[in-house]
Amino acid sequence: MFRGIDEVDWASLRHAYGSAEDVPGLLRGLASADPAERETALDRMYGAVHHQGGVYDSTLACVPFLLSLAVREEVRDRAGVVELLVSIGGSVGDGSEGDGDGGGSDDVAARVRAVLRAGADVFVRLAGDADAGVRRAAPGALVRFLDRPAGVLALLRERITVERDDRVLLALAEGLGLFARRHLPAAGAHAAEAVDLLAVLSGPPYGPELRLAALGQLAQCAPQSLPADLVPTVVRLLRDRSGQRACGRHAQDSPGVDTLAGRLRRLRPSDEEGARLLRTLHSALDDRVSDRVALLCGQLTSPDALDRCNAVWMAAGLLREWRTGGAEPVVLIGAQLGAEEGRLHDAAVAVLAELFELARPAADHLHALVTCRPELRVRHGERGAPTLGGPLKALARAGDARATPVLAEVLAGPVVPHDLGLVTPHLGRAAAPLAPALRRHLARVPLDGSDTHERAVPLLSSLTALGDAESVPSVLRLLRGMPDGLRLRDAVTGAAVRALAAFGSAAREATPDLRGLLETDCAVSAADALWSVTGEADAVVPVLLRKLTDGGRGRYQPAAAADVLGRLGPAARTALPALRRMAGSGEVSERTAAACAVWRITGEPEQEQVLPVLRSAWAEHPRTRTAIAGCVAALGPTGAPLHDLLRAELTSPRRHRATAGGYVGHDIHEDEELLRVCREALGREALGREGGR
């Protein structure tokens, strides 16, 4: 197995963490009789030699030894070795080579690919191995590394006829799908044969799991071959599959101790195979959103709790990426809250909390849960401060006014979660009854505590959203009393200043404090607040002008200064030359903020500069769209030159920060806010047309 391993100059080779002199020990560890040593060695191979999909010169040196290990029957866990080889070859074959020191070059990737192809006959042997795990890993290797399409297809067909292990059959179906995708159109005839075989596997007399796998592969490589009644077929097969395994199923997890590890364990799908089948199908259906919604509704009404749990997570992925416009899946997710605590219950709570306003169709279910289960209102973890319970957080984020009295009860209790203040802004004016309690808690925040930031900032955010001017004394207490050197003092100061800005002229007694902050790192926020409180443009414009070019320690201060200058409107005309310069250079956030400011100050779109900057940012940097739409909305009829962008956004089915086949982040709320602002701006346009008649 290891002939010649000591002749390799491993010390001169590299992996993700430097010298590869430890690699011979890892390779030998893969052949150890000790299961823990084997697992550790495999984990470290992924962590160093194949770090995050990268390949290095040490990876190249390992491949012959890994191939040798894969065929030695006395080696335990050979399936893991084959999977490692498939991962190495799959990453380099897909052009995702690593860029590690000394090992991530295209040349190394090409050489790794060549060695795997030269040794591909190993995988022909492994396709019929006695170990089912090895047989399951082999099809992916055959398709990727054996350069004989006819031979690969013949072997896959043969293995399907003789294989009796269900999980290996699924891998063979996946291999056929990969084969078809890789060989269209170059080896069209062979690819067509693979598609035909998948079509056969998708129907009777094959079992529901294999048929589901075949349908998922057809959706990826030959959607035209899918049955017309795809959704009913898949739902029926899912129920047949769950019925077949019902007898041997383990009981649902009990709640157990509420630890992070326990919650993560419960949130993982217990039906990994079912989750994988459904991910494949949903991914392949992509923009066929109506089909995916119908499929989810079928899954969410399954009698099988595992199918419903998988569907909850699939729904989260769909809603993150697409603006579905339908409430039915959310209602059905809410219905899962009646399940006993465990994977399904926890999954439904986690997903609804992520949906923000989209969770409103499930609000009745959430309200019923927080009403009848008061122990779920606050979560007491093993470490750290208590947090708001998931069901109550989801209800408040959905903007449901019924959360207000429940939050009032929590505020009146002995322990107030630090994150309570972060959800109340989503309730809007419905949260007004909470203001006195929030104010009292703010007045009790210690001025010099290690947790002053964690306690004060959420409360300040809530009172800012409510515009609670009666909080001015408590806000000033923080501003005036926090000692220098307090952890995250500037963050608390910034939140306090933003609150004063929201209170406007009612915070006039804070004027000296705000003036005193104009020469600090909080200068932009202080200038914004001073303008809001006093309307003194002469006092704030020079400060903001300095921050356009001198951001101090704050990376985002130039853009923030431009935003404030834009809100000042014509009173900030002296800043126009600097803003025009910024609009023509710098980071996209700065260019966008400056262009918006110029437009708001002059009232003119400036065809030569402002509109091109904003159109370019909108198209190339979707994260700028909410700011641009807000600018257009603030301009009223003057914003008409960009109304076409807003109309197009409202008709786009994909969320603005999602990408084909995926999404950026999880902020559904940000996307819904963009849509709200677009509607507001275009609504004003319609009102303007009505007024002009």
C-alpha cells in the first residue's frame, strides 16, 4: 500500500497549513485498525491536503497511495477513501481548484486529473466491490475519471441490473444523471441512452426511492422527459417511500436538555436520504416556482413527520430565493407547530422566525403557541444571557399586534431577554404600549457594565422606532454617564444619537451634547441628529464635508455623510462639488450615496453623471437597490427617470440579492423592504398623475 512513500520528499511539499511532512502519517492512519485514528486521519486529509476543495502538490503526491488504499480489502472504511478521491477529482474537474501555497495552480490540478484518469480502472473494480459503501462511492468516480463513455454507460447499466442495495442504486442513478450532463452534446448518443435509462428507472416496477432519484436526475439533465403530472407523481412516491420505512423508523428525538448542540442535532434532517432527493429535485426545478410550491404543499401535508420536516427546510430555501406570492406553504409550516417538540417543531419555529413579515399567514399558529406555552417565550440557554423564544420572536417579526401584550408580560417578568428590543420595531405603532416599560429598562442599564452594549442598544433601537420622546432623559443619561474605555462605548453612543435624531425637536435639551460629538468618531450621526433637532445646517454641513474625504476610523463614514447631506436637501448646496467628485470614484456604496445626495440637493437627475451611476449600481450591485429606491421615493415625481427600474423590480420573481441556483445571505426582510419602498415610490407617482389632471 505504501511502497515508495518514504522516498517522497514530503517536507518540500505543501498543503493548506504549510509543510506536508505530516501527510505520510495521515495516509497510514487511513489504514489503521483503530476507528478513531482512521476518522481523525480522514478529517485531517480534508482539512489540510484537500482544504475547502483545494488541491496542492501534496494532494498530487497522495493520489497514488489513496488509489492503492481503495483496493485493499483489509483496509476498513475504504468508502471514505473513495469519497475523498471523488471529491479531489470532482473539484479539479469542475474548475474549482484551490489556491493554497504551492499547490493550487492550474498545472497541479491538471496533473491530479491526469493521475486519476490513468488510475480509473481501479474504480471499475470497485463498482462490484463486496462493500456496499465502496460500491456507492464508485459511480461518481467512474463517470468523472474513466475516459470511455460507452464503457462507463455499459457498466452503470450492468450494475443497475444486479445491484440489490437501495442506497447503491440511488448512487447509480446519480451517476447516470452526471454522465448525461457531462456528455451532452459531445457524446449525444451516449447521453441520450443515459436519459432513456433514467426514464425507465423513474417508472414501475422500481421502488419509490429509486424512482424519485431518477426523476430528480431527469429534471437536471432532460426536463423534457419529465411526466406531465410530475408533482402528483412525486408526492405519491414520497408517501409510498415513507410507508415502506415506517416499520423500521426510530422514534422522534425527545426535547432533552436545551443545549446548542442538542438544538443543532434536532435541526439536522434525520432523513438525510430523503432530504438529498428533494434538494436535487427542487434545485433542478429552479424557476418552476409554481411546481415547487405545489410540491411543497404536498410534502407539508404528508402523514409522515420526516417528510414534513424536510419540506419545511425546502420551503425556507425557496422563499429565500424566490418571491412566490403564495401564503399556503407558510400556513402549512405554521400547522407544524402543533407537533411535539423535536426536529419538526424546531424546524418550523426556526424557519418562521426567518421569514419576518412573510410569516403572517402562520400568525394564528404562532399566537396559539405562545399563549398556551408560556415557557417558550424566553429561552434560557446553558451559557450567556437569556434570549427571546423562537415562537414569540417569529410572531413579533411578522408584525402581528398580538405579540405586544405577550412582550409586555415578558418585560414585566424577572428576566428580560437582551434581544427583545430588536423585534419590537417590526410591530410599528402596535408596539407603542411597550414604550413605558422599555423606557424603565433603559433607565436601569448600568453605565459601566460589561453588558451595557448588549442591554442598551436593543432598547434604544425600539425607542427609536417608536419615536418615544419621553426617553430623552434616559438617553442623555447614557450619553453623559458612560465612562471612557467602556467596551463598545461608541456603538452605544451611536445608537443613543440615532434615538435623539428620531425624537427631533423634542430632544432640544440634547443640543450641547450633540455639538460636543461633532469632533468624534460619531460625528456623522451627531450631525444628522443635530440637524433633526435644531435644523442648523451651518453647524453640520462643514462636519459632513470633512467626513466625505476623511472617514477617520469608520470605513463607512463617507457614504453615511453623503446620505445625511442628501437628506438636508438644498441646505447642503455647498457640498455639491465634493459630492460630484465622490459620485465619480470610490467604492460603489460611496458613489451611490453621493449620486443620490446630488439628486436630492439639486432636484435634478443630472443625466451625465447621477443617472448613469445609479443605473450601473442598481444593475451590478443589487445590495444598493434599497438605498436607491429610497432616494427615488423621497424625490416624489422628480424620481420618475428611474421608475422603470422600480417597476421591473416589482415584476421580478427572484429576490434581488439571490443568484441563479442560490442566494446571498438570508435576509428576506431586506428584499421585502425593497419591494415596499418601490411600491411607495410608484404609488406617489400614481398620486402625482391624479393630482395633475
